[in-house]
Amino acid sequence: MKLTILGSSSALPTSERFPSAHVLNAHERLFLIDCGEGTQMQLRKKRIRFGKINHVFISHLHGDHVFGLYGFLSTLNLMGRKAPLSLYAPEMYGSILRSHLGDFDINLGYEIDFFPLYGNDPVLVLDDKYITVTAIPLIHRVPSFGFLFREKQKDRNIIKDRIIEFGIPVERIPAIKKGEDYLRDDGTIIRNEDLTLPPDEQLSYAYCSDTRFCPRLSTFVKDVTMLYHEATFDKDKTELAAATFHSTTLDAAKVAEKAGAKTLLIGHFSSRYRKIEPLVDEARTIFPRTFPAIDGKSYEITNNTIDY
Amino acid sequence: MKLTILGSSSALPTSERFPSAHVLNAHERLFLIDCGEGTQMQLRKKRIRFGKINHVFISHLHGDHVFGLYGFLSTLNLMGRKAPLSLYAPEMYGSILRSHLGDFDINLGYEIDFFPLYGNDPVLVLDDKYITVTAIPLIHRVPSFGFLFREKQKDRNIIKDRIIEFGIPVERIPAIKKGEDYLRDDGTIIRNEDLTLPPDEQLSYAYCSDTRFCPRLSTFVKDVTMLYHEATFDKDKTELAAATFHSTTLDAAKVAEKAGAKTLLIGHFSSRYRKIEPLVDEARTIFPRTFPAIDGKSYEITNNTIDY
């Protein structure tokens, strides 16, 4: 899994930070998470192929998370897209989008499969061969949802030399990868652990923005590999954060710590902060493995403790 | 007058070209012309002060000319703007904007004075101390308008030494600048031409995009100092240009030539053109003083023949 940050600003973009948008690459399938203004230009700059994006997740209906969507959808259309696009967004967005496309006389040549998000509990919204995606309720001024992308249990890793050694036919390999023993023609059994190594660890990524400090969140994203949590403000702006339903650096770090996350990425920075290092330093007082989201940068999601 | 290009692409932005947006500085007042996606980020990069923009002109309702407006208006609001903003756009945009701001629960703290554009004749839409702005009907798939910014007749230039020599009191200067002679106390007259030099030439800028070749246009922008005319396609794509109601390089050059423009700026390039020089060369076969619109670049509008 690899994450690319297209925008890390909050409502006011700066000369270095675009509004929110992330691209998650999971098994060479791309997931666009939020679509702030300029997302399509950032995708161009990073040479990310638009056609590989089949799922778009919108956290909430504030402009800095969605005003790039009209342009992105139009561009897909101009590029001749035919494949349906899945769009997950707060329920009221279905009619808003329909009426806005109508106002601009945009007739999309592809279907949008719209998945309305609502409610106060986590909901499984996507379950495919490799991953599941769960929408997680956050706490903001308008309905807001985080998204947890979790790899499924992986197959055990075949030890090739043993397979050759025991002359195991290729059609038996899938079952052995799933953990089955191998029964030889002479009736003897070769135990699975003599043929395989444990599967690679399941990786996961959670996107949580916008939200004020949400105590339940750490249970929803328990043991996540990489947690992205908004940190709009520093700890001196705790009251302002509460009043605007945003989080501070320490709020984000507390969630990461309680969840047992491997790594915390903070972003959605207020435009008042020119330098991001002090925000990272604050979060590290609680959660040492904190790193900043930086526009244009890619982050490998791994259980190894690499520094970004 | 100084023009800054924020975006020079057509519907599909590229890694180097944002969608349409221009900023015209006329006597230190800023006019935003079209507002494609990403306009506010380009303004940031160029360090152009948002608060100095009091007039926004939208040529037509295609996304690549207007999808940056929601973000721009929201940002003005977050910055605490109180002064009214004048918005000139095709008439149907009034209700579209109102409903979209409502959908996103955006309550602007400033008034938008909306000037609906319609009809098939040029209309004077702004007439202030220094300039006039005329909306000009273009020919596109939806109602589309160009904008002609023209400086008013300027005052004559005072010859300071003569004013001192004749001991002319300061309160008489405005009338002399307007061309009046000076009547001395002894009844003798000093002729205006002995006190002043001719006024600076009136400068003008016309923004014409999107449009197919429009024969009337050259009379509407007669003698314009700088003409910006879309040139979405090269001359080999004449049929495609006609079918999509866009112009070729040669169309743009013909309008500039017939209008007697001093300089032609071409832009709104199709994303198929990686290199712009061949398009400029084509236009120059008809109109030698053709230059390309380049994102982030500023152009002094002058009767002198500087090369951009």
C-alpha cells in the first residue's frame, strides 16, 4: 500500500499546500479520498493515471474537501471514460451533484454508483478481493466520515524449495497457501508449516478528517498501520479547535496512541502555520512516530519503522 | 495596465497549464477574468492580494472557466471580507450560485452584486473613474461573453518647469490638465500647449474566450492594445474547432489583424499540444506580434512593441 498526498491544507490553501485530497494505492488499484480544488492538477503533476481511479470517497460537504470533484468528473468524461465510478459521500450529496451537473449541462458518459453515507456507526462500504473499506462516523459541524482501508487476511507464503522437494503438483498450491496440509499418494501427511511461512502482515490505512477529538475513534481504527488524523491547530489553540470542531496536534496523537497505530500522519494544517515542524514536535510528545503530510509526497504503508 | 495569466489551458488542464483565469491590474485595481479550478492557489503563488479584487467577470458557464469560483468566494469569506464583490456572468449563473452556496451552507459575510449578462450586442457593464468595461457577445455552445477593458481619456501631462515659471497656483492644475488655458491676473493668456504635453495613450485589453471565429469581433475590439483570443486548436484542426465552437490559431490572428490590435496573446490551448511555439508560429504568419499566454507570467499592456 502506498499513500500519496495531493493536498494538506485546511480551508485556506497556501502557496505550498492544496486543499485535502489523498490517493491510496492498494494492490495497484487507486482510491481517491477527498477531492479538494486542484486535485486533478495535482494528479497530473504526480502523473497518476485518472483511469485507474474507480472509487472516490468524500468525507464531508465542506468545499475544501469536494470542490475539485466537478472538474475531476468532467475531465474523466472528456477523457472518454466508460467504466462506472463508485462515489461514497454524505447522503445529501447525491442530489447536489445531480443538480450541479445539470446546471452545467454535463452529461457524463459513465455511470456514477453513489453510496450514501449516514448514521452514527461504522459501516462496511466496500469488500473486494484484497481489501475492505469501512466508513467511520466523525464529529464535525456537518456529517463527516473517516475511511478505514484494511487488507484482507493474506495467503501463507509458499517455500518453493519444499514444493519442488516433495513434487507437489501446481493445482494443489492454492489450498496449501490457504493453510491446508498435503496428503501424499502413499497416505503420509506433510504438515502445512513444513511447506509455508506465515502470511505477510495485513496493512491498513485510516483517513480521519475533519473531526474534533473523538474518543471512540481509537477503537474504530484499532491497530491501524498508518493513521492520518487532521491536526488543524497547535495545542495553544485548543479552544478554537473545539469551537470549530477541529483537532489539535495532541488530539491526533492521543487517538494514534490509544489505537496502537504504527504511524501517525498529521495534516489539514491551518494556513496560519508556515512551518509544520513545531506541530509535528508537539504530537511527538505523545506519539513519537508522527510525520507531516506534505503535498506531492508518497508514503509507503508498512509495519517497518521507516522515517518519512 | 498589467495582465497576469493564472491559467491558459482549455477544458483539460495539464501539469503546466491551469484552466482559464486572468488578472488585469488597471491603476492598481484588480479585475479577475474567469475563475477556473485552482485560481485561488495561483493567486497565492503570485502573491496577489485577494482583497484588491472587487470585480469578477465570468465569460461562460463551462467548468474550466468557473469551477474555481466557489473556492475563491469561500476563501474571501474566511478572510473576513466585508466589501461587496461585483460579479458579471451569464444570467443563469445567479440562481446556480445561490443554490450551490446554500447546498454547502456557505453564508457569505459580504454582498455579491450580480450583473447578469445576456443578449447579442456589446453592453457597457462598468464605467468608473479610470476605465470602462464592455461585455461582448461571442459565439460558443453556450452563451459566452468577451470583456473589453478600456482606459478613459487621460489628462494632459503637466510640464512642471512651466508651472513654476509662471507661478500657477496648485488649485488651477486640474483644469489645466483637462486642457484649459491659464488666465493671468494681468489679463494675458498662457495657452495650454505651452503648459502641458499630450496625454498618455489610452490602453485597452480584450479577453475573448471561448468562441469560434466571430467576424463581428474585430469591430467590437477595434484598435485594442492587447487582444487575448482563444486558440484552442492549430490550423489542421479547423473542422474540429468549428464543430466544438472554438478557434484556431489563424482565426485568432485574423481577428487581431482586422481589429488593428497592437499585440495578440493566444491561449486556452488544447491539452494535446505539449509545445506551444508551433501554435504561435502559425498565428504569426498572419499577425506577427503574437505571443503565448503562459501560466504565472505577467504582461505589461503598452503601445510600445516589447517582446513578451
